[in-house]
Amino acid sequence: SFSVCGTMDIRNDVSELHQLENCSVIEGNLQILLISTTQGEDFRGLSFPRLVMITDFLLLFRVYGLESLRDLFPNLSVIRGNQLFFNYALVIFEMPHLRMIGLHSLTRIMRGAVRIEKNQELCHLSTVDWTLLMDSTENNHIVGNKLQVECADVCPGILDEEKTCVKTDVNGHKDYRCWTSTYCQKVCSCGGQGCTANGECCHRECIGGCSLPNDNRACVACRNFLYNGRCLPSCPARTYGYATWRCVTADYCASLRKVSEDPHKASKFVIHNGECMSECPAGFTRNESSLFCHECEGLCPKECKIGTLTIDTSQAAQELKGCTHVEGNLILNIRKDNLASELEASLGNIETITGFLKIKHSFALVSLSFFRSLRLIRGDSMVDGNYTLYVLDNQNLMQLWDWDHHTLSIPVGKMYFAFNPKLCLSQIYEMEKITGTQGRQNKAEINPRTNGDRASCKSRTLRFISNVTESTKIFIKWERYQPLGLRDLSSFIVYYRESPFQNVTEWVGQEACGSNSWNMVDVDLPLHKDQDPGVELTKLKPWTQYAIFVRAITLSTADEENNHGAKSNVIYIRTRPAAPTVPLNVLSMSNSSTQLVVRWKPPNHRNGNITYYLVRWQRQEEDEELYISNYCNKGLKLPTTNADTTFEDDDDDSNQDGEDKCCQCPKTESELAMAAEEISFQKKFENFLHNSIFMPKVPCGPRRAGVAGPYSCSYSGHGKQLKKRRDTIWVANMTVASRNDTSIDGLNVTVENQSTVNHTSSSSKPEDNEYPIQEDKVFMRERTVISNLHHFTFYRIDIHACNHAAHMVGCSAATFVFTRTMPELYADNIPGKVTWEPVGKNVILLKWEEPPRPNGLILKYQIRYTKLKKDQDEEFEAEECVPRKMYEKFKGYQIRRLQAGNYSAIVRATSLYGNGSWTEPVNFYIPGSVYKPDEWEVVRENITIVRELGQGSFGMVYEGLLRGPSGDHDVRRVALKTVSESTGIRQRIEFLREASVMKGFSCHHVNNPGNPPPPSLKQMLQMTGEIADGMAYLNDKKFVHRDLAARNCMVSEEFTVKIGDFGMTRDVYETDYYRKGGKGLLPVRWMSPEALKDGIFTTYADVWSFGVVLWEIATLAEQPYQGMSNEQVLHYVTRNGILEKPDNCPEKLNYLMRWCWQQNPKNRPSFLEILESIKDELDPSFHTVSFFYSRNTKQEVTKPAERKIKGTSVLDLVSNPLLPTQKMKNGSATALPLTDKANRYIHCNGTESDKTFQTSRYL
């Protein structure tokens, strides 16, 4: 179900928005404007999710506090554009706080263009692809908004490297498309019908999307017509299209009325060609009995019910275009333009007028021949109950009709002719004969003295006795007049016109089309004879001089004696002043870090003598998002802001040197047309503002006696303060010239306490800090320089025009501009020295002071530190980015995971303007760790070397014999690792660290450490269980292996598998490792997606690697992701890629792999769960030696949903070493033998691909 609302005009109060609560479709336009006393919190919670379509246009203008339309209209999908606002379907103009449009459901603008202009905070315009919404973007006008380089326009998923929005190409620039940082722009591959939320195609009759695919009942909006909940290509039988989008019945159409201010013109709608419309088209006439239109035979008769219609312009005459039968009365009052051709086109088909025809004060008329078809004036109603034709005061009327070729009938009533000085009496007498009215009129009604003769009559001078003036009105009275001989006095005519100089004469309409004609008002006689006549002249211009005179209209005849008229002399009256209109073309630029130059042009309507301009300025807070965004994130663009150092539109050539100045090229026709369209729009919009919007209103109450200002306000409430002054002062419809007693001619600070101004660092977000509003009066010029400003700071500047009556009528509304001052060169440098202090093992805290007055605000800090070269250690350099929020936590930054050695570090700040200078270097030292011998040391004489096994990462590896404490009878075979003499201290520590880690391990399937046939499924599952058992043991001991791979697993001749080599085999299999971002080598082909992204390892990362080991077992040691480079593997896995199923892979093994490769770590199994799933496939001997079946196993097998990653051991592979060894629970520690029985060991070599197990070296 849906609810249809008509045109909505929401203004002045945010509560008016509640009219939209039940609207699904606005059949008309929606205008939201001039809500000036609101803040952002006033719109929070306001949402109208039912609104999905507007049939005409959407207009937003000067709504304060509204930051986005995202929550206001979350489901608005279609703007049809049936009727446009000056060719635009979407207009967003001067919205001071709008940060993003946010209409994330909008997918179609069917007709019209988009105009988004002068919204200084509006971003996310570059991320919207308007070609996806409309057929053509050629006429879009998007200018004067926040610069793209100052916006941090980031689409959803960019920061997380999970790019969810679609990329499109606009003007050769391909980018992601979104409305906000949380909503992508909807892109549908199904064409115009739209898609569901899941990307399925809607029915072809849908537009704007749908809830179900291929269902015309589930459309958000209809491409053509809606009827009974279905979208149809045309209306079904016995229904008719209405407003281009829905089908209605004939009864519904018959109930509609054409909108008109005149109730007589509110005619019924008609039905034609399957549509319900307000009137029949040209060539058709209405059938009153059926409401249908039928084609005319010959000239189409068209009846027009007009009541009483006054035609004074060509537009008014066009209302009767095509009419043949006029039911009502017609009055012509055409004073200025020569409209003969237009009048004939509009009135030439009229054959009958049922009432009267009155032609008065029509100076532009020379003939009535434009009524070429008029044959009958029926006289159903008459002027004053007597006159069917009334012709009065038409100064240039010379001909009525060509009576040789025209006939006219006036069956009832009289004719009246007076004050037509160029109309001959013969014309009138001939008309009496033709129309059949001869003998009905007396001489007073066809006065020979006032028709056809310009000669003046003797007349009495009327004297004005009083006048009262306002800014747009003059009320005048004159003395009573009674003609001599008690002749009848008909009425008065008051003539008035603008007259800058007192030199006009009484003659009116000197030319037939003169633009300087007098305005005239007919004044009836007073009801009582003792009452003075008078008139109120309205719609005048403020502070304008008018010439005025009055003439009496009498019914005297030419042959009577003492024939006298009466008229006054011309007098001059000036209206009172009013507040001026707004100043024009305000521009601003910065010429230094503390000054702004502002210039403007005078207002169009000064409404008095401009005496000064009131200039107000206020420092603005920086965008709130700048305080909360982490600009160290690589996906977030760093905003770049520039000062305004030139005028945007410098048309002032007075200061330019005439030499070497080139002539401007003439504009092309298209440029001229575009400029004309721009000027036309601006003029129309300005008229709209002045005529409809900026209407003076009393904010509190009428002025009281003794109060200096124009209004008196009283506020109640216990200590309740007014809204923020900044919000009210900028948007006042009329600004009072002086707001407090502290105003002086030079400077007026309008805050209560200027000492509250905070001049500390602007990097911290102000806690509701109100910057002071300052003002200055500028006399006799349209330019000023504002000084003593803060460097690289955003200011709002308002210009008010004030005339000589500002103390009574106030100043104009404000025109505003936003400008940023220039930066200060060294403001972003960090003061003082950088210090350091140790805060933990291999961790130091660098501390420094913030720049006290940065350029705008500090966005981040950069630290560059270098390890100094010593002995055989390599020198390296690293950088750290410090978000400002992190700096605030420590007043510095902690550098972690530092290796032993001497370091040097430098720091610099990055502000809105750019980078500051690097600080002086600070040196610090990280001490190294010293290996301490313990009870694990073995006497060298107890070791016997048997043979070389191969070269290891640090030195040669040997097979050897270890004699125990009991002598030659206690001998076991071991692997002996050595380190070469040339190895550095760092590698030696790593060598000892592995040995130290292995001290705490005691498990059958963790190694303390010919081509047989491929293993069977039984053997593969057995190896799977043994590896999982060893990993479960490590997990129980809170260890993360980090490098689980087939190359680090040892297999005996009996296929017993043991895990070994905890992070020490990287150099042997160099091609299996990859160095990411200049950090440690990583086994990327075995790593999980989260480990590749963040370098953070949990036991679930080991589970992923375990799945890769299973893949190696199934492929007999093929290299994972063959054909890809390490860089390609990294990008493939982080984009949800996994290994393909190997050929001939058993389904059981493939299931285990897929289980281990879940993208969400929480959904992967634990090693105990893996063992639980295959325990029935394992040898019975597994029961006696496994950790899984040991009595010490306390861990229960839990379901994935019950597991919490919070309690899991987490290690950073890149920079954290393995944990040091731990004592066993019983306090004992035994050496881990290489094996008990085997003589040969085979190793799954990840670099070989011959699908056989290869003999290899264990390191």
C-alpha cells in the first residue's frame, strides 16, 4: 500500500517535515528551505523511509544543521521530473552544513538535470556517477562546493582492502562509486529496470529497483503506469493514465478539478487518448456529457468559462487562446506594450461574449480589429447594470472595427464612450447603427467633448488634503468635489508614476507603446457625501519619488453651459526607506597569514541611501571528520587544503597595467547562451528569494516605546540561554544595525566575553568552543581588509548593506563567503627537542611537544629511525606513522620490537597545509640479550660425529652419537647443528633460541628431530593424525608454530611423522619465502589470509597451514600455487582464493582441506576436532603414544561456534620471536631424540614437483 501526497513546501520550522510521514509518492514537487534556527541534533531521528518517488523536482535551500539526506530519505529511488525547476529535477543550493547528499537508494532521474551549487561543506560529489542516474549529464551544473582535494572521499571497504563498491569511468577517471563512506552507489547490470539487493534483475516494467526478481508487483516504482499494485506498460481497459505514472478510473478523473486561483476557472478534467488531463488539446473540444474530447469540424469551438477576466499582458491573453465562446465578462487594460499581433493570436477566435466587454486605460490599443471574429456581446451581465460595451480612457484608440467588413450585435444594454481623445464620434455613431443600439444612449454616455477631441475643458483644481506613506504604500486624500449645476459625478482616476525629477506633465501615454505611461487607479465615489475621497496606492518601491495627480470623471454634455471638470496639479511624494536587498558578488582572498581582502558589489535595490556596510566574520571549526580519521591508513587520502590567494572572478581591471594586456577573445554562441542561461537562473532564483523567501518577520513581538531596536524580545526560562549566536546572527532575515551598547564605529565584538577566545593548538577538537563574532563598519566603499586573523584558518564573512534608515528598518540580509588565510611558514615545526625513555624490553617511548599554533590542525606525525651500523650488522632505516589520536595517548609514540643496537630518530608533523620540518635527531640504545648456560649443556667429549648430512642455515649439520650418563651402553643417534664462525650475533641468538624452545617439548609426534611407492589413503590419514596430534600438543602449550609446512615435517620409513624445525629452515628453501614490506621473510604459500594482511598469527592460522600440508601430501609434495609468484599468491589468498582440489584426491582428505580453509578463522576446526573426525581411521598404536589419548589431555573438543578467538595465543610473525622454553609440569626436561629406530628419514620438499618423496636434509 502507498499514500500519494501533493506538492510539499517545507519551510521555517523543522517540525513541518512531519507532513511527509505517510507519503510514499509526492505527486508534485518537494521544497525544503529556509529552516535557519536548527542544528544537527534537530534532524537526528528524523526519517521518512516510505517516500520512494517524487514526480516533479526536489529543491533544498538554506536548511541549517542538515548534514546529509541519508537518514531523511533512505528509500527515495526515483525523481520523474514531470515539471522542472528551471530545467532541473534536483536542486541543492546554499546548504551551509550539508556534508554529503547520501541518497543511496536513488537510481533514476527520468527527466531534467541536476544543479548543486554553493554548498561549502559538501563532499562525496566526485564519487557519484551521475550517468548511472540519468540519460544525459550535459546540463548538470555542479559548482561552488567544497573542493575535491579538501574532501576525504572514501568509499566502503577501501580502508579494509575489501572493496565492495563498483568502479566506473567518468571523464576518463575510473574510480569507486559511492554516496557516503558507508553506502555504495547502486550499479545494476540489468539495464533500466533495476536489480534486487542481491543483484537479480527486476521486471522490465520496474524502475528504481525491486524486492523480488521478475515480478511486476514487487517494483519500487513503475517505468510506465501503476494499477492495482502492478506495474504495466499501459493502462488496462476503462482506466486512464494520470500524471504519467498511475492509472485512474473515469469517476476519479471526473472528480478532479483544474487548479486555479479563480474558482470559475476550476474546470473538470477531461479524458483524451487514454489520459486524464486538465483540458483538451488543440483541435479538440470537450464533450460535457462524457468528459471525452472530440475533434472539431473546421474551426474548433471552445467554450471558456472565465467569470470576469482582466487582460493586461500577453500571458493573460494566452489563457483565451483558441476560445470561441467566452462565458463571462472581459476587461482589457493594456497600457504598455504593443500587443496587436499577440492579441489577435489569442483573442482572434472569440465569437461570443456572454457578459460585457470593457476596454479602459489601454494606451497601446489603436484598433479593436484584433477581435476579428467577434459577432455577439450578449449582455447577460452589464457594467453598472447598464452598459454592455464600456470604452473608457484609451488615449490612442482610433478605430473600432472596419464596419464595411465586420458586423457586431449587442441585443441588450447600452454603450458608454468617454475620454477617448483620438476616437472620432463618427466611429461611435456608425457602431450604434451596426449593433442596433441607436437611441439607447444619451449624450452623457457618448460625450462629444471627451471623445475625438484633445482640447482641454475648463476644470476646477482639486487639492490634496493629506497623505500617509510607508515603504511600499501611499495613502492620499483630496477635497470633496461637486460639479456645478449638480451634474452627476461618475468617479475619480488617480494617475501615478515613478519620477526621479520633478518635471513631468499631466499628459499620459504620449506614445502608443510608451514605457513611461502613467499607472492609473479607478476610485469610486465615497459612500457619504461628507466623506473625503481617497485611495491607497500599493506595490510601490521603497525610497522612490512618485508623481501623482487625480482627475474627476463627470457625465456633463457638450452643449450644456457651465461644463466644468476637475483635476489636481501634479504632486511629488517619496515612499519611506526599507532594508536593502543583499550585496552582490562577494569575493574574498588572503594576502597574508593574518589578513583577508573582501570585496563586493552594491545591492540591486538599495531602498534608501547606502551609508555603510556591516562586515561580520567568525573563525570556523575544521571538519569534524578530520579529528577522528586515521590518516596513517593507506586507504585514506590525506586532505590538501589551500589558502584563497586570488579572487575567483577578478573583473576589476582598474588596477591592471594597460601595457602588454591582450584583448579578450569574443565568446562563442554556445558560451553566450550558457552565460545567458546562468544569468537567467540567477535572476530567477534571486527573484524567488526576494519575493517568496526573504519576507520580513517579527521574531519576538512589536516594538515597545523607548526601545532602540525595531523589535523587543523577552525570553523566559530558568537560566535557559538562547541558541548559539552564530547560528542566529548569520541567517536573520533582517539584521539590526546595532545589537548592543558596546558598538563603536570601528569594531564591534558581539560575544559576551572575548577573553574566552582560545589561542592554543587548533589540533585538538574544540569542545563546543564558540569562536567570537567580530564586525566592522565600512563606509563609502565596497572593499575592506580584515586583519589580526589566525593563520591558515577558515573564516566565514558576512556582508550586510545598511542605508540611512538602518536604525529603524535594519540592514539587509547577509551575503556570505568562506575563505582561508595563508599558512605560516614554520607553524608546523615541532618545538624543542625529542626525548626518549625505555618502557619495556626492546620498547622505547619517543616524546615531543605539539606545534602550539599549527596550520589548521595536525593530522599525523612521522617518525624515521635508523639503526647505526656496527661490526657485521646491516644498517637499516624504518618509518612509523603516528595518528594524532595515538599521540594524544602517550604524548609521543612507543617503538616496539627493536633489535639490540644504537639508533637515531627524527620526527615531523603533518598539518592540513602539509609537512613541517624534521626535528634534530635523537639517539638511543637498545641493549642485547646474553645467552646463559643451564642444565641442558652437554659435555663436548660425549659427542661423536659420524658423517655430514648437509649445509644448514647457520652451518653444517652432522649425524652423531650422544653418550649418556651411564657410559657406552647409553648411546643414541642425534642430529648435530653447528654455526659457522662468520655468523653474526643476531643469527647466533636465533640459533640458540630454537634450541631453547625445543627444551619444553615432549611428545611422540614432535621430533626432538630408495623411492618407496606413494602412500595409500590409510597412510595419508595416519600422517594427518600424527601431524594434527603434534600441533594439538603445541596449542596446549600455548605455542604457535607459524611455519607449518611439509618441508618441516619428518617422515620415517614406517611413515611416522614428526614436526620439527621451528622457524629455522627459511634460508634452505629460500624460494618458499617472501619478504613483505621490507620486513622478515614470510612463507606466503602456507599462510592464512589474516596472517598475510596483518602479520598476526593464532592457532587458527596454523590450521590453515595444516590444510596446505594436507594438499602437499595429496600431491606428493608439489609446490602450492604453482605458476604464481609469491606476490601473486599474496594477493590471490587475501582476495578469498584457495588451492584447487588435487587430481585423484580422496574426498575425505579434500573435505579436511576445505574445512581448514574457512575465510573466517572462527569457523576453522581445532586440531582436536580434526583428530576427533578421523580417530577411527588411525592405527591402534596411536592410542599409546599420542597426545590426543594421553591422560594429561584436559582440553575438551568444542564446536566452532563455541570457540572464542580472544583466549588464543597470538604472535606477530614479522617481529616477535618464538616464546622461550617452558619447564614441563613435572619440572623435568629431557632431550628430544631424532628417532628411536629409523636409519633413514625422508622430508617433504616443497620445492620439488615430481610427485615422489625426496630424501632431504633435516636442519
